[in-house]
Amino acid sequence: MDTKSEKTSLNFIQSIIEEDLRNNKNDSKVHTRFPPEPNGYLHIGHAKSICLNFGIAKKYNGLCNLRFDDTNPNKEDVEYVDSIKEDVKWLGFDWGDRMYYASDYFDKLYNYAIQLIKLGKAYVCDLSAEEISQYRGTPQKPGKESPYRNRSIEENLDLFQRMRAGEFKDGTKILRAKIDMSSPNMHMRDPAIYRIRRMSHHRTGDKWCIYPMYDFAHCVSDSIENITHSICTLEFEVHRPLYDWFLNELNIFHPQQIEFARLNLSYTVMSKRKLMELVEENYVSGWDDPRMPTISGLRRRGYTPESIRNFADTIGVAKRDGIIDVALLEHSLREDLNKKANRVMCVLNPLKVIIDNYPEGQTEELDAVNNPEDASKGTRKIKFSKVIYIERDDFREEAPRKFFRLKPGKEVRLRYAYFIKCVDVVKDPNTGEITELHCTYDPESKGGKSPDGRKVKGTIHWVSAEDSFNIEVRLYDRLFTVENPLAQDKDFKKYLNKDSIKILKNCLAESSLKDVKAGEKFQFERLGYFCVDKDSDNENIVFNRALPLRDSWAKIENKIKKL
RNA sequence: UGUCCGAUGGUGUAACUGGCAACACGUUUGAUUUUGGUUCAAAAGAGUCCAGGUUCGAGCCCUGGUCGGACAACCA
């Protein structure tokens, strides 16, 4: 039992870390960070990064900081920092007392910039944004040097201080690193370090009118926090030479940047910009719309932190980018909720059933199991009566042989109750729609077993007219109709699924559900997993369907249809 | 006509210093079942982008291609 340790294969980041540990690099310490920009809500892709960074810290007895990369007051807002904190916490991670902001380091950053100037490695440039862009060249063509590139250190120092003092208009001057305008790497062609931006910052207010750029702020912040492994996504790979350059020139602690492939999920989009577009143009109700791949959306939909963490574990980490099948995410939720969610009976599309031979006015209580996967959850009583409702889908006038549910003249089991047989079908004379069914029940079959050992293939769920109440149920489907909405062209919104939400107002739930609270999750027997939505009030309880149950009948039926 | 990165069943990830390509999801089949759920058992499905080379032996190493992605904000 001792040496049976499961063969853990390391991902490439863990391999790097273990190699570093073997070499006693960084005094054998591991310190990571999760560095979101507070300019939007976190999504499942961030969850991957959070699980990675906090997970690695935990695995190697290290620490992981939460750091807001808030160097652009133009886009950032406290609303977002609050939601980010909530989401990280909800996912189950703890940054302890190490919550930082890049803006905490504005003074230090400023001084490092001055140091760079003194080293002759940075200069103030008067070129306009357009000119800079022209001077930069293209990936194929080298750029040319700015006419301001060779200002003296004294002049640069003076100018930079005056930039800070607010002597120049926005956009008229910029501090640039002096590297190499002919570098094959565009990021090395004298990148911007500081820009003038008269805008109040959500934390530093109006203290600054110059703000540092990402490339400068990020590596220095990592260094200040003694981050050993600075893990980020692939698009920053080209930035790494610059990351290293700043740290080398400044000669300060040098974290190692490691890039991995960001998460893509099928049938959705995963960039803050595009999600923001869906929110702002009202394609969804907000960042936490249950159809959104945001953490808050998934939470509202009914996802659990465990299922998301487990998902992150399963998908692994690598440098190749691809698209993960949502089915994998869904599987991890089903796996989790199957163990945890109590079962209840609800009818989404009710069809009235009258049990002709059941005594008028009589009711009786039956025992129902709360969770067959967990005996400690016990049982509850449900009430049976003469009039009940079943799912419209569970009755077919003309049914294929493999249809095990209710059909004329045939018997079916009502879960936990009785066998019933359909004796009559009543229809609306005008529309032909079935309005009610008449059935008879076998009093001997109470609890769902018949003493004569008669077998009934189908078991269906139901609620009694006596003891049920009206609920609203929202059914969700994938947000997009195609696996990769970005594959063909940029116009991803034309692949939006018009049927991604279906609202059912006339659903019936067993009365045990009367006192539920937002966020509670249940399995509606035979239907799926459902979560109480925050839109619920005393008048109207709203359930979101997180996920339907796996449905092998649907597969059979599809096959029949094809024949 | 640049630099960097990547390429393993349908999808994602493995294969420790070269040694019978494995796991999960998905798919299919069967068993069990008072949820057409769960569970259990089994099967199909790649010979590792291509071409050479090194080697007794290559998914792993070397060379050259091909294909895909990233990079030209005073965004992060």
C-alpha cells in the first residue's frame, strides 16, 4: 500500500520547478502569483490559471499572491476587483495577507525608471503615437531610431521629472527603453515604459499623471514580490526577452517567466473583450448570466468549485493550444453533483392525470430517498392523491416499441408510488391537444412493487395536485451554435444560439422545495441538475438547469427517427 | 518575406535518462437498476505532421520541409 503511489506525471511547468528545486535555485522556494487586470470578470480560462498558480504553490509548499495588474486607469474599476476577489475565494483559494496591486509599486516603479535613465537605457521621446508606430517598422522591416533617442541623461531626467510633475499634455511625451530598433522582436524596438495620462486611478486617485506600461510594471512587480515562477499565457512568449531585459538592466531579483496555452472551450468565446461585448450589447443579461463562461456565470448556473477545480486538473497544462470539449466540463459537474445533490421530483411540462379508481379526497404519504449515492441524506415523505401531474414527454399515444413510459392501455410505475395504467386520453376538441389522462392504479403496488412480481419497464416521476406548487425553470443550451465561433471570421456573434435560453413558467415542484435558498442545488429526478437562481422571491422560485442528466433514451429515439 | 512557439485516437493530456503508445472525456455493446441517472464489464478508435539520418531499437535525438498559432496599443 505504501509504494503504490499513483504515477503522477508532471506537467512541463512542474518539471521545470522540480529541476529548479534540485538545483536549489531560489533557495528551493516556490512563489507564484495570479495577476489579473481588474477590467472585467474572471472566466473559466482564468480558473485554469488560478488552479495552476495556487495549485503549484500548494504542491511545492510555496505561496501564491493575488496581484491586481492595475496600470491602466482607463479600463479598470473597483467593481472588477471585488468580483475577482470573490471568484478566487469561491474557487477555494486563499492568498492570505498577500493581496497586492501593481499600483502599490508606483513609487518604486518610478524610481526604477529613473535608474534606467541614469543607466542610459531609457529616454524621453517626443514623437506622436502615430510617428512612433511608423518608426517602429514591421516584423519584416527594421524600424528606425527616434530623433530624440540620444538626449543626454540629464535632459532625460529633467524631462521625465517634468512629465511626472504634469508639465506636458497627455500623449506629447513618453518614456522609452533604449534597446534596438532593428530587433526582429517588435517588443524590443524601444518599447514604451511610461505614458502621460491625466486620469484618476481607482486606488491612487490623482496622485499620478504618468502610468507605467505592462511590460515594465509586470516584471518589476514580480521581482518586488520575489516571485520565483511567473506563469502566464502563450501570447506573452514574445515579451519574455523584454521581461528579462528590464530585470537584467536593473539588476534586481529575476523571476522566470513560463508560458502555457490558454484554455479554449468549445461552443463559447473566452476573451474578456468579447464577453464584454455580449454583456454590453445585451446578448446576455450580465457577466453572471448562466450561459456565460465566467466564473460568476458558472456559479449561478449551478457549477461547484470542486467541479471546476477537478476540470482544471483533468485538462492539464501544455504549450499547444486547442479547444477543450465542453462535455469534459459538464462531466466534472455531473460527477460532483451526482454525489452531492439531493433528488426531488418536479414536472417541467405538466400533463394532468386522474386516477379514476383512487378514492376522492384521499391522500397518503410515501417514502422517497433523498440521495441514492449517500444514505446519510435519509428519506422524505411525498404526498400522493387522485390527481397528479406527469411530464408531457412521458406519455405517447403512439409509441415506438422501445418507449418504456406511459401509453394507452399500458402500465408504468410512478416513482415511489403505484403502478398505473392509462385507460383514456382526453383532448381539446379544437386543437387536438391532450388535456388530461385517465388512469387506474393497482392498490397492491404501493411503493412501486407488485406482490405478483409483475414487471414494469418504465418508472416516471410525478407530483400530486395536492402537494405541489408552481415554479419557474430556465433551461440553458450552449451560447453558440458552432464549436469555434472564431474559426471562420471575426463576426462571432452571428453564431449565437437563439435558443440558448428557454423559460418555463408553469412547472410544478414537490412541496419540499418551498423553502429553498439561492444557490441550492438539486437533481430533479430523470431531468437534470438544477440550481436556485438569485431571481427567486417568495412569490416565484426560479431554478436554473445547470445540466440535463445523460439521456440514453434521446439517443435511442434519434436512432429510431433516422430509420 | 522576419522572430518566437507548437504538432501524439474525435477532444484534451501522458509515455521518467531512446525500450510493446497510456489515461480521461466522448462513442458503441452488454449487465445491474423503482432515475432510460449512477455503477459495473467490454469494444472500437492513433502507430505519434512529412522526408531523411543516428541507433539493435526513435513519439522522444539530428537535418530539412509542411501545417498551425503568436508578435507591428502611449492595452494587459
